[in-house]
Amino acid sequence: MKSITDIIEKVDAFAQVAGIKPSQVCRAATGNPRLYDRLKRRAEQTQADATRLEEYMAKNQPEQHEAGAAQ
């Protein structure tokens, strides 16, 4: 499965070579010119969520359990 970032990069590259805007690529492929902006926002939100998860886990380290202990 491709990541959103991979898809955005491919759309950007295609648009650059074709000499058109990324939104035009999305319109031609899906009929939705706003798709590109939605993908960009989703990628930004995913990165923000990942950062928050990493910060939480770093600050809230669980105690180590013995091997084989019930969890």
C-alpha cells in the first residue's frame, strides 16, 4: 500500500513533467480537483498525529514486564 506522501510526490512529479497543476492531474484522474489539497491536508494531519503519539510514548514509558508474565 502506498503512503499518501508517495502519492503526492508522484502527482507532483507528473504535474511538473506535464506542465500542469497537481489539481489538474487529480481532476483528470478522478473528476475531483480538490483531491490534491485534501491529500496534502491528510498527510499533514497524519504527521502531526504521529508526532503526538511519539511524544506521548517517550514521556510515558511503561514499566518493563518479566518475560512470560501476564499482561
